[in-house]
Amino acid sequence: MTASPFTVLQEVVEELVRRHGSVRAAARVLEIDHAYLYRLRTGEKNDPGEELLRKLKLRRIVTHERKEKK
């Protein structure tokens, strides 16, 4: 089973925070608001724009599933 895209996003943000020492420092490097980065880290936000995805070295992939019939 693959990780959810939101989990991957949170993992990448968490790695950046560890590497730079704090959410504020990582946000400074990414040139984004630290509060937004914190919300991405906690999963409160989960839809960053293309520019931030590029900075995080991620890409958006949209998939579809068939609904189960009742």
C-alpha cells in the first residue's frame, strides 16, 4: 500500500524542519509564511500551490477510484 499524498507532504515538511532546526527557519528557506508551513506540517492545510510543490521537490498527481455499488 502506498502512502497518502498528504502523508508524503507532511513527511517532506517534517524533514525540512529537522534539517533547518525549526519551522521558522525552514519557512525562511522556502520563502513562505511560517504559519502556513506549520499548517502543512500538521495536515491542517494540504493543497500547496505549484511553486511551493516545486520548492519541496514534489508533484501533484490526481487519481480517481470507482465507487463501490451498494
